[in-house]
Amino acid sequence: MNSVLRWLAIVVFVCGVPLYGVADTRPTVLVLGDSLSAAYGIAQGDGWVTLLQNRLHERGFPHAVINASISGETTRGGLTRLPKLLAAEHPELVVIALGSNDGLRGTPLEVMKRQLAEMVTLSQAADARVLLIGNRLPPNYGMAYTDAFQQTFREVADAYDVPLIQFMLDGIATDDALLQDDRLHPTAAAQPILLDRIGDRVETLLETRL
């Protein structure tokens, strides 16, 4: 190996910098979410998905975390994008954190449920494990609707035997110090809480495949 190739190999190994023509063969974790996972309103490096990548690296997991989250994404959008993502990334684990925008837009819950279920089945058919992350709507949407909305995630998780984090923003949504001015999106200070909540479940699922 000449000196230039040796230097490039060191860059890839130490820095994790992908180079054109150099395939990344690490196993992957695919995060399919909305603004709550896309680091909306904060630096990308402070978001829980980036923190998860750092934590996995520090703890010796070889996985690359692919953040396919988009602000404003719905279950319909996620379902549309998922087949190409599965084909391109071949994830070992898919983290589905969608549904909040469906609820805020008044999408019929049966439609949201069907689209979540299709994402789960597509992921499982691609030999990926699934972690489903639910959420809760603001109380002004009415107790009946908010309860039914949250129950939808439980029904999908039970039907397809996948682990569920019932309320992504539990303990955050009611703490103004952890919310941005819009009172919907978590601040940078809230991201380590999300990391612990989600990262523990991710590590457990990955350990069963190592």
C-alpha cells in the first residue's frame, strides 16, 4: 500500500469519513422519524440520533446510525420512503418514530394504524428488527382522541410483537424548561433524556443479534 492509500485508510478508520468508492460495510440502525428525531431547532450534533451514534461507538457497537427523519413527516410519507431505504441501507434495526404529525393533522387513526403496520411488516420482511416509538398529543385535542391516538401505537406493537416506547416525550412535554418556544419540540437539554430512553432499548435489541 503506498503512502497516499495508507493515509486514506487511516482517515476512514479513525474519523469514520466515507470516501467515494469505499463501501461502508458496518451494520446499520435506521431511524425513520419526524422533527422530533431530525433535531429541529437545535444543532444536528445535539440531537438524540447523533448522540445515539456516539454512544454506540463508545460502547463498542459497530453500527452506523442512519437518520432518515424529516421535519413534518407523516406515516404516509415514511411508508412511501421506506422501501428504498431498506434496499439501500439493509438495516439490522428500524426505529419508527412517526405518527405525531398524523395526529396533529387529524389523520383518521385507522389510516395511521394501517400505515404504521405496513412499515413494521416491510421492515420485518427485510429481516430487520423494529422498535416502535409512540407519542401523545396536546390535551386540547380532547381526551377521547388523544387516548385513542396513543393506544394505536400499542395495538400495532401488540399485533406485530415489536417493542414499544409508549410516550417519546414523557416527562419532557410538561416541562417548559425542556421545550422550545413552540412548546412542541424538545431543546438540546432534553436530548440526553431521549437518548437514555431510546438508547437503552436500541442496545438491548442490538445485543440479541451480536
